[in-house]
Amino acid sequence: MADVFNAVPTSQLQSKWIWFVGLGVLLLVCGLIALGNLMLATVVSVYYVGMLMLFGGVTYLVHAFQVRGWDHVLFWVLSGLLYVLAGICAFVNPILTSAALTLFLSLALVIAGVFRTWVGMRMKPTRRWRFIVASGVITALAGFVIALGWPVNSLWILGLFLAADLTIQGWTMIAFGLGIRNGPVESGAPASLSDRSF
């Protein structure tokens, strides 16, 4: 990401600062709207996942007719049909789909937290290993709490995650836009001898 911005001239990037701020404000407003109606945000999240599943399923089905061998064709066709059916289910019954996605999210957080805790314990002789263990424990506890409240919390958990993501991305874009407006972008290139002060 830094290499991409380093390839852009500083003056050109600074002249676009208002676009970054505008995008950040838009994301922030969307995040606040989602936070004000978590159930609607959950339905939007489910529809988004459903569209991705439909697109993935159609891609699998198109690819199935380009491979040779019945065993490979059967694998791609079945995978594509499962994705398409899951995408259709997301649009037909978003509440049921949100419950399934929330349960999957809780299991993923528990597994990721346990794995991160295990990695942190393995790094015990090194410095800062406690931070890795603590982050793993917090992640696992978050997944466990979500699982305890399931399926009732499936009406708002996904919406809460969407609202938090939009809000964080909005503030990040605003800070980045104001940062490139107020000062030059550091390119990371070493200064020449004439620029150095001794």
C-alpha cells in the first residue's frame, strides 16, 4: 500500500485530499446510520454476502464447462450449485442466513482466539508474548459471548460489525486526507547530501 502511494507524486496526492475526506465522511455517515438501525444493517450485510455467493456460484458453474474430466466437472458444478443456493437463501430468508453467519462468526472467533493464544504461549521466551496471548483470549471470549447469545443476537451482531467497520474506515480516510493536506508525504527515500544538515 505504501509503495502505491510512494509512486504517486506528492503534489498530485495532496491535491486529492478533499476526495479522501469526502469518502471518509460518507463512510462515517453510513456507519452511523448502520449503528442507528442494526437490524437493517444486518440485512444489508446478509444481502452483500448473498451477492458474493451468487457471483462465486455462477463463476464456478462457468468454470465447470471449461475443465476436462467428469470428476472435475462434477466438483465444480456441485460447488457452484451450493454457492448459488446459499446466495438465493440469503435473499429469500435473510434472518435464517444471519443466524447461520453469526454462528459461523462466533466459531471462527473462538478458533482464531485459541490458535492465537497457542502461538503466544509458544513465543513465551520472547518479549511482548503476553500481548499476543491477551489478544487471543479476548478474541476467543468475544466468540464465546456471541455463541452464548445465539440465535437472538443474530439480528444485530452482523450489523454491529458492519457499523464498526464503516465508522473506523471513515475516520481513517478523514485522518489520511487531512494528513496529506497538512504536510508532505514521506517517500521513504534517503535524503541527498545537499539536503542533510551537519
